[in-house]
Amino acid sequence: MLFIANWKMKMNVTETLTLTQALVRQARQIPPDTEVIVCPSYLSLAAVSKSLKGSRLQLGAQDCFWEQSGAFTGEISPRDLREQGCQFVILGHSERRQHLGETDEQVHRKLEAALNAGLIPVLCVGEDYAERAGHQKDYVLIRQMQGALQGVALASDQRLVVAYEPVWAISTGGVGIVATPEEVLYASEVIRHTIIDLFGAAALGRNAQIIYGGSVNPANVAEFTALKTMQGVLVGAASLNPAEFVAVMQAANRSSKQ
Ligand code: PGA
């Protein structure tokens, strides 16, 4: 089971380090067979990487550029992220699509560059409220996945994580609409079939994993991780408190499918 913490732009470097150290101290309480990845802001990566050394926590970035080097002012190279100790990189998060106009084509180029640099992409897909209301969920998911993954070759030793993140269910802080397990199961089936279509059935589970993200907390996580298609969660707000993030992992583990 995969647990990915997306710390967004919520903390400065000092706060991020304090949280990381607290999480490392609580690592004994993390259930076995659990992969834990923390994704701090770029500025915190080097410091967090150092404090994760020797722990079972892994490092991820929240984005990367589509070239490894060159005249691209302000951008961050996937190769440099790898050098800083990142194993994972979140790509196509809805906040980037929304605030920075990131397109499927850009996400595609970033994803290829990430794989070439030896990073595991965590591709975020999901419909917004209007698309959901307009019954376009399937179409949006397939369009975003094909846009990002069409033409991508996944070697047998490469991994891809696809996160179903319905935009309307992100950062609701427990209020607003919450995604039901039925709805998440349905969307994950669409994602599953698209993965099979693009990479073949053998890739599922071995190379490609599906996770859920959107207001996940200790009280609701098990509803999602108990779904047969789900292999983890992407956690925003609830990962900012070490005890709460560990509680998310423990709750998921208690209801584990095995
Ligand atoms: P949330 O964030 O858990 O705060 O909803 C999830 C995400 O945006 O990845």
C-alpha cells in the first residue's frame, strides 16, 4: 500500500524539517508492507532528503520540467530531483492545471522526462465539479490519461502511479461533498481499463498502481483503500500532522484486503 504526502506550499523549510523529523520518529508505528513518500516543496527537498536517510520514508517532488537541462529559467530538472534523492514526482495535479494552465500535452512531456530520469511519476487525473455534473467524468479521465500516457513505453522495471483526484473532493476539510466509495470505485475502473488499453493487463499491479486522493483522513481512508482497485492514497491536509498521517496508514492497514 502506498501513502503519498503532498505538502503543497503549506510550510516553510524549518516547519517542513520539523514535520519530517517527527514523522521519522514515529516510523516504528507505520505498518509493514507500507510505502511512505513525502513530497515537500522544492526548497525543502535537500534538507528533507538528508533527514530521511536511514529511514523507511521516501522522497518525492510536487512537479518537474520536461527537459533535463537547458535555458529554462526558473524550471526544475527531473535529473536534479533524482540527484537530490527523489524517487517519485507528482505530475498534473489539478492545482497546477487550474492555476498555471498546465495541459495534458505538458503533463505528457513531463512524465516522459521523469521516467527518463529514473523517477516514478504520480499522475493526477480527475474531473471538476462541472464535468461531474455534466456526466463527463469518464471522458475527462480517459482524455487526461491518454493525453499524458499515449506513446509512453513502460519498461518492465519502470513504475507509474495514477492518482484519481476528483477536483471537487480536494481540500474540503471535511465539509462539502465527499467522494463515496462507489464513485471512487467506478472512476478507478475507468482508470484501470485505460491502463490496460495503453499498457496491457500485465502492467497493472506490477508496473502501474492506482491510488485515491481528495480529503483523505483517518476516518475515511479505509473506505477507499478497501476497494479492490486501490493500492494507496495521496494525502494533503491530513499529512501535515505526523500523528494524523500515521493514523491514516494504520486505519488503512486494519481494513487491509489481505
Ligand atoms: P487533500 O489534498 O487531502 O487536502 O484534499 C489532496 C491533494 O490535493 O493531493
